[in-house]
Amino acid sequence: MGVQYPRWHKRSRKRVMDHPVEEYKDDAYILMKDLKFHEGDIRSLYLNTYVYRKDLKSLRDLNETHLDMLESMYNDGLEAISEKFKVAKNTIAVFIHYLPTYYHLHIHFCHQKYMEGYSANIGKCIMLKDVIQNIKLKGSYYQEATMTITLGQKEKLYLLMKEAGYIIE
């Protein structure tokens, strides 16, 4: 049956949204406002969920044992954001970056209007619904898939690859 991930209850969901720096050790993850979000401007709506588990670093660590957690993060995150900020669920993009900015699994929730100005990272955004569907098709999808990535010329990996001769300009 695998690990059971607790679902948020309305009371704890409200507490997390109102006090985003508190941790709730019984939950598998926490939902927090991102610094990019300027309340009062719904177009800048941006939140993240962070898993408590330290062994989940990126998309590549996800498999069929994480489906309940991912679906809970998606559904409960959308519900909490919609309820708190009075925004329609279908206006919120939910995605994972690959390659991530930092290696601790987190899910991004942002308003579609914010995404319109987000084109620099669009090649890094993998919609969470697609992640869930891919894992349902094959539990080890992200351990086996070849994935195309985009790198900016100032990113450390790009510079290392250029220095090693893998990138020729």
C-alpha cells in the first residue's frame, strides 16, 4: 500500500496560509507564500509547497509511491489558494521546475497572469498534472526518461559544461 500521506483539513490549511512559517510535523508538506507574491495584486499570486522529506530532491526522485502525496499537494493546494485568495482554480498554474533552482522537492502555484511574464523559465516548467499522469503510466518514468533542459548562459551548469568543452559557441 505504501506510505499514506495525510490530507489537509480546512482548519490546518487555514493555519498554514495564515502563518506560513510554522511547521506542522504531521503533514507531508507545507504551503507557503513566495516572496514574489505581492498580496493585493492577484496577478502576482505565487506560492510553493515544500515536502518535509529530505530524500526527495527533484522530479527524478518521484515514482508511484509518491502519487498520493502529489495528488494531495495538487488538490489541497488549489483548494487552499482558491479559498484564501478568492481566485478560480483554473487560473492557477501548478508545476515543478526541472532542473530545479535548489534540490529540495517543491511545487509552484502561480496565477496564469504571472506566467505570461515568465517566459525565461518556461522550458523548466513541467505541469504537475503531467507529472502525475506520467508516473501513473510508468512508476519509474522520471528515473528512466530522457529530458530536455534549457540552460541560461550564466547558470553554473552551463558554465561547467562550456569549460569542459561540451558547449561550443
